Amino acid sequence: MEGFLNLNKPKGPSSFQVVDAVRKILGVKKAGHAGTLDPHATGVLVVGLGKATKLIPFVSDLEKEYIATIRLGLSTDTLDGEGEVMARKEVPPLTREEIAETLSEFIGEIEQVPPPFSAVRVEGERLYELARDGIRVHTKPKKVFIHEIELLEAHEDRLVIRSVVSKGTYIRALARDLAVRLGTLGIVENLVRTRVGHFTIENALSPDDPALSRSVLPPDHGLAHFPPVHLTPSGASAFKRGNRVSTAGIKERPPKVKAFENVRVYGPEGDFIGVGSWRPAGLQPRRVYR
């Protein structure tokens, strides 16, 4: 069994626990996910099975959409409702226009300091492991990209926002930084990931759904965001050996493919054989799927 599952992670278990449970249910040796969701968060968790785990990095790079409920006026050590309250601060009167204008300041490339309870590694150890031992590490800001952000609801001490963000973006950090710019403190009270690229929550299954084994998507479904390229028999043979494929070995390609763009690669019979990088002189293998 190999391919991808689009799961709707419930609140409570970690992403690793969900993947491990699915692995045991389906009886597969290898499984992994394409982007961690915190235990308190719910929503889309893309899981790769079997040989499809080789393709997970290409899915992890996809943009992600979240709906977050932000509670203003307090801060916790985890920046969510599960942590210990560290400080409180009055929430100033805010209009929808003021909040929307402040949100717009986050669109584009920004810098974030990862939350202390996060999966970021410092000298080989996860920040959350160090935090649980009472060790707080000051990490350097990292650059992330906010594609879209909008205000859905505004109440006295709670906001609901929708955001579309790049890989590596922490919504808890976004809530913290937004609250500071609004003159107060803030945490994520509820978080739902509604999309990972083309994997949407509308099509996601519960991890204990009886139809799980019949719902595994083919490996190349995870790469639907890459244009397809079809090779001749000789081209496919060269690709499978890890060699660059000349233009003579390319049977069919989209009319517009950018230089160094990733593509889905298929053999002459339409069989998926891997991921390549398009070059002016042909195709360079990036991941041969065997």
C-alpha cells in the first residue's frame, strides 16, 4: 500500500500519534506526515504511505490555510489555551477597520520568532523538549511568507482570522505578534488547518474511518501542483537510472514549463516514475520513484 491520505486530525493526539495509529491500522511499515499540527489543533494532515514517503518533502512545501480563533488579553507559555498563563493585559477598544489594517501589515515576507513549544531543532533537540525540561532558548527569527490574511469575526477579546501561509509559519507566533501590534497580548484559542495545497478539509477523512484503506490516493496525487512530463522508452530508461534526459527522450510536455521548475514524470505507458527538474537541455531527475 502506497500513496497519500488526506486526514482530518482530531484535537488531542499529536501528528506523530495519528500517523502511527494509521500505520498500524493499515499494516504499512513506513508512514509520515507533510507538516506538523499541534495536539490542540485540528484539520488537514497529509500522510504519506510506503514508497510515497519519498515524496513528502514536495508536499510539505505547499502553502497552508488556517482558520484561527485568537483570544486577546493574555499570554501563555505555549501561546495557546493549553499552557500556563504568564501575563495578562487590557484589550484596548478596537474597530474592525483598525484590526483589518493591522492584519494587512503582515502580508508578504515577515520574520517570526518560533514559539518556545515548537518542533524547531536547536543543537539537535526540539524546542518543546527543552521547554518541558524548563529550558528556554532564545531562537533567531526566521523568514516566512503570508500570502493572504483576513478578518472573519471580531469580538471584544476574540478574533477569528483566515490565513494562507508558507511552510514553517507558526500561527501561534502570528497571533502573538498581531496582538502586540494591537496593543495587548494574545494566544491561539482554536486552530483548524483547512487546506494543504490541493488537499482540502472538505475531502479529509477521520483517522478511524472504516473506508481508510479504500481512500489512499495515488502517489502522484501529492504532486498535482507540478506539471506533467511524459517520456519515451529510452528517456524513461535514462531517468530511472538517474541520468539527465535529453529533449529527444521527451514524448510530451506542457507548452509552458519554467527553467528549474519541478515536474511529474511519467513513462511511455503513463506510469509515474518520479520528480524531475526542467532544464533547457532536457530533464534532470530529482527523485526517482521505485
